[in-house]
Amino acid sequence: MGLFKSKEERRVEREMKIRQGVRAIERSVRQQQKFAEDFIKNAQQAKKIGDEGQYQFIRNALKKTATVKKMLERQLLSIKNAMLIQQQAAASQQFAESMSLMAKEISRTFEEMDLTKTQADWEKAVTKASTLEERMDIFLDAMQDSSLAAPAASTEAVSDAEIDRMIDADVLAAEKAELGKLDQLESEIAKELGAKQKD
């Protein structure tokens, strides 16, 4: 690769970095979900053996994990929205560049005409189009900064009741699964007894 990158190469490089950032946040969200699942299992075990100290510690860790997960999801949403805005801006930039080319062709065709005012207007439009990319970079940085500056670590983001529901929901699901197995076993026994009676 040469020492100086073209405008297109710089654009592709920026898009790759943005996509890498999105994938990294998505991985972090999945990791936090796995942590939450492990904490829920540990909390259930602590509750089962009656270790209140460990239970409270795990609840706090689960609450922090859920808060971090929400923060990451908000950041991911902000980046995805910024990517959509960037695509819209790119389409607008393409339009501006096409119009600029047409303006030059029209100017060449009617160069004997006095188009001073029209030329000034088009030059202003072209200048705005050339600065659009820089403004989009500033906008994306501002979006990211505002996402990071949000009060994501607030303990209000996830309530204690929400954490208790997460723990209890898994317990109820496990109990339902066990009851389902017992029902199935009873059904199979009844079928076998019925078959023996017929014999």
C-alpha cells in the first residue's frame, strides 16, 4: 500500500473500524448475558444451601452485570443508528457530486452565457458536499461520547425486584421441567399397566 491513502481507501478503513467496534460490543453483550446466567445459577445454589452472605454478594454482582449489559446495548444501538445516518449522508454526498458534474457539463455547454451567479451557487454547494464527510466524523464522535457519558452505571437502571425475578424465573422454569418429566413418567407407567391388563 502506498504512503498516501485515497479518499475511498480511508472511507473503507473507517467502515471496517466501525464494524469491528460493533462486533466487539456484540461479543461483550453476549459475555455479560453468560455472566448473568452463571450468577443466577450460583444465587440459586446459595439460596438452596442457606448461605445468605453469598446470596447477597451474588445478587449485587448480578445487578452490576445487568446494568453493564444495558449500557452496552445502548452503545450498540447508538452506533447502529449512527451507521444508518452515515449511509444516508453518503447517499446525499453522491447526489451532490453528481449534481456538481452535471453543473460542469452545463457550464461547458453554455460557456458563452453569463452564468456567474449560477456558478457561485454551485461552488457553494460543492464546498458543502466536500465538508460533509468531516462533519459526519465529528457527529459520530459526538454520538459515541454522549453514549459513554450517559449515567450507565446508575443502580436505578436495574431494580432489586428485577434481579429477584430473574433468579426466581429460572427456579420456576426448572420446577416446571421436573413436573413435566414426572407427568411423562406417570403416563408411560399407565400405558404399560394398561398393556399388561389387556394381556
